[in-house]
Amino acid sequence: MRLLVLGGTGFVGGATVAEGVRRGWAVTVFNRGLHGATPEGVRRLRGDRTAPGGLAALADGEWDLVVDTWDGAPRAARDAARALVDRVGRYVYVSSGSVYARPVATGVGEDAPVVDSEPDADEGGYPANKAGAERAVRETFGERALIARAGLILGPGEDIGRLPWWLTRIARGGDVLAPGPVDLPVQYIDVRDLAGWMLDLGAAGPGGTFNAVSRPGHATMGELLDACVAATGADARLRWTDPGPILAAGVEPWNDLPIWVPAGHEYRWVQERGVERAYAAGLTCRPVTGTVADTWAWLREVGTVPPRAGRPQRAPVGLDPDREAALLSATGA
């Protein structure tokens, strides 16, 4: 198989390149050449897809499959798709559950309404960019388009730092504010499972749109944090605390306490999406213990969460230590 990855040095793109190499495929990446490295044997084409003539390096060549992780203006996705439509078998676009129009119900499926966005838009917020790019790819490739609406992505290489924050915090030891309930279901996907499934499905042929994430409750907050304690070997004590006092103190789920979204919260749907279609198409997800242990091993090797390749940096995630200590004291946890 001949694989082209547009990007290829960031979190999802890097995992996709690594999986293609592992399979013995002929892998090409296209990017600006400003960030990261590629494995030995990977062909690297350079260009800036947002600049006039920036796709020139893609003017020649044919590929069986292209994977695109773009999250900027939809026009760039449209231009890339049009440039490749006659020389690529199938186009996989890594989208996001963020495309769903608010309010979003728990259990949301792929046929639910998405935010308004045009495929030739020059700018927009993250949901609109992803929705517009979906339209651009689908309109250009038709049934040869595979849209993977990823959920929470974890695993080695994570460049936002949600799971790394928990690992680093627990590695410090001591009393750890653990947001309850302990059996709260968590829905996510390991980046390696996402990459493998996209390549499997892209190579097999069927297109379509899929919520690409594990089943709700693939793990619980308790299982996730217990795995962090086990992986780090730290002398940490998880102090499980009801959501009420945490929320009353102004703590933001997902950002201040990464991954955690309590029941009844307006964004609870990000942990409870319908995934029947993806599982019917062969998606499998590894146990949480493997994701956590491998992420800790990677984090110890690299030392810190890497910058996001070619993208604006996000505000750091995670609760300030002083706020955590105050909450632990106030709640008696």
C-alpha cells in the first residue's frame, strides 16, 4: 500500500506514519518541514498548503490512501482534496466530535446535525473548521471519503497533556484530588488504535462517517487513575470527592481536571457518543492499563509534553497545586 499523510509529525499524524511503516507500506508525508522528524525510509515532501502554489510538491505521484489531520481553514482541505482526487484511491479525514451542533445529546450518532460551515471558508473556530473540511472532502471524494470523528485521543505522543498531567501529578505523590464518582464512565481512544483502524478501513474500501472512539465506559475514572498510580509506582493517595463541591469551587471539568466530565454536565456527551457504526467496521480498543503505562514510559523518555506541531499552542491543562490543596482541605477528602 502507498500511504500519503498530510502532516505526519504531530500526535495523530505521527502515529499514523508509524503504523504505516510498521506494516511495511510505502509512506510519504507532506508538510512544511518545520516540525518533528519522520522514521527512516519515509519520503518527505515539503509545502505550505495555505500558500499560493503550496501544493506543488503533490503535483506528481499516486497513492492508495491519504490521511489528513488538518484543523485549519476548510479551504485548505478542499484544495488538497481537489489536487489529489484523480491520484488517490481513498481520502481519510480525521475530524472531531466537536462538529456536532449544540446542544448535543448523550449517545449522539453520526447522523446528528453539525455546525454550519462552508467547504471553501477561509477561517473559523475549531468546530466550524472541522465541519467545513468534512464537507470539502466528502464533496470531492464522495463514497471514497472516510470521515473519522475522533473523540478524546490519548496515548504516547499526546500534545495537549491531559493524561500526562494526571501521570505527572500522581507521580508527585501525596493526597490527590480524585473527581468522582469512582465508577464514572470514560470514553476515549488510544491514538495507536485510531491509526490502525483508519488504515484498516481505508485499505478495505468502505467510506462513510464514523464516531471514532471507544464504547462509553471502556474505562472508568477509577480504573484510569488506578492505572496511573500503578504505572508511576508513586506513593499517591486518591482522595475521591463528589462532583458537587468541586464544581461549586469553580473547577472546570475537562480543563482543570482533564478527562473528567461529570454526569449531568452540558458536555457529558463527549464521554457518551454512539459508536455502533465504528465497532461494526472493526474498531477495537486496548485496555486502559496499556495506554496509561505506555504513555508514562514515553513521557519519562521525552521529559515533557511536546509542542503541537504547526498549530497554535493551547492553554495548559490541569489544576493549580494550591487550588487542589485548598479543595482537599475544604472537602476533607
